[in-house]
Amino acid sequence: MAQYSILNKVELLEILEPYSISEIRSYEILGGGSENTNYKIESEFGIIVLTISEQKTFEEAQNLTRMLDYLKKHNFSTSELVYTAKNKSLSMFNNKPVMVKKFIAGKIMSSLPAHLLEQIGTDVAKLHKISPPDYLREVMWCGKERFNEVEEYALNSSFDIWMKDILLYVDKYITPDLPKAFIHTDIFDSNIIVNHDETRATIMDFEEATYYFRIFDIAMLFIGLCIENRTINFSHASSILKGYTNNIQLTKIEIQILQPLTVYAAAGVAFWRHKNFNHIKPDEYLKDTYLEMKDLADTIRALSSSHFNLLKP
């Protein structure tokens, strides 16, 4: 993704002044999402990550910092904030919210080994046990409640018709009594930092956390971490479920709807990519990336349900 705030050393020092940081030994732009600019900075106090929120309001950014503090309070390992000298979690630069976090050393792995997938399943179960804070959103970035937004720019297109069909399919399986929880919604390999000896994985980037059906988070884990040769690697999915169900027992209904919820997760990502790269921020190189997830959703939907017999009710 393109970065929005290209800064020099003098500007970075200006931003870091409220944090009592006065020395920059090195710095570099980090890759990241389209909503942030991230700099890795080596300072006199260690390595930090400076994040400029390009699209968030101050209130939205503040809710994210509150969430990170909330997770720390509940002993959930993720990004840790650095506060200003006045004990503020946010500062401002060019009318944009800025946060500073401790750098977590490690790497991103495109294919995670079984023991780390199991650990991630365990950590997601731990997250789901944390009471959701009252500022947590209830509609996801990729939620079915938003699928009709395609009508705003592509009414009656083949994609609009496909999304409507997916919605009819998914709605048959979702009932209001499905257990809800504090869920991440966006755990892909790019949001996981693995330490150098590959003994520990840390889940990052809680910007899209939502109060929603907990089974959706598991379905998105399948999409984000278990896709191989354009379908689900069920051995990887089993590792995630092993870690999760050692801590939270899924209901019979949740187990039965894993397949349609995984279709939902893939379709949700397809929706987001289609809207963002064809309408909100048209991008010639990314405009067709939705097709990968659209095709994946169709592939998973066509699988025999026997493939999802990963757990006994």
C-alpha cells in the first residue's frame, strides 16, 4: 500500500518531542495497511514504531489506544503503547492522530507451523473470554450488514448479484443466539509477528476488532492462515481448532456452520477488496484482487461437508 506521510528526520523528531525522545539513530518506513503510515525508529530508548493514522478521527484512534491498554490489563500479548511525558496515549501531527508503540522483534511467515497455529487458536480463545469494552463496534469491516453497499456503485453487476446470493446462503445459518465475543476479525499472516526462533507468535493490529459471532473469527483464521493451493488446508485448520477448543468448547451449532461461516469470511474479504479498489480508492493493480477471495468462497461452498468434520459435537 502507498504511504501517505513521507517524513524526514527533523519532522520525526518534532513528532517524538512530546515523548521525550530526542535522538534518532535510524528509521525506515514499514509496510502496512492503507489507513496508516508506520515508521520503525531506533531511538535512545530502544526501537519503537510510530504510527500516523491517515483516516481515523481522534476519537477512533483514541478508542484503539484504549483497546490496547485494555488488552494489556487482561494480560493479552500484543502491541504495547509508549506514552508522552504528559501520560497521553496519543499526540497530533498535521491534524492526524499519532501513536507510538514498542517494536516487537520478529518476522512474518506466509506459512505457519502446526505448533504456532495451535498457539494462535489458544490466544484467540483467550481473546474471546475477555469482556468486550463498550466502545467496541458491532458491524465488521467485512460484515454481511454492509454487503448491500455494492449497490451504491455496481448495482446489478455480476458481483452485486453474487453478493446477494452469498447473503441468502449465509443468512440461512446465522441465528441471533449464536455466541458473541470480543473478536479480532482480521488475522492474516501479515498481522502476526513470529519471534526469531519460531516459538511464539504475537497477534497484532486490533483496528478492526468487533463484538460479533465468535465462530466468525475462527472462520477468518481459516481464510487468513490456512489457505493452500486455493483451498483450505484442513490440517492447519485442525491445529487452530485444537488450540481453541482446549480453552473454549464450541456449541454444536457453531461446529455445524463452520463451512458457511468460512464462505462468509472469504466473501467478506472479496466485498472489501472490490469496494475499496474499484470504488473508494480505485487501483489498477489491485482492482481484481477480490476475485481470489470470490473464487475461494465458491470453492469452499462447493466442498463436501465431510471436509469440515474436524470436531465431534
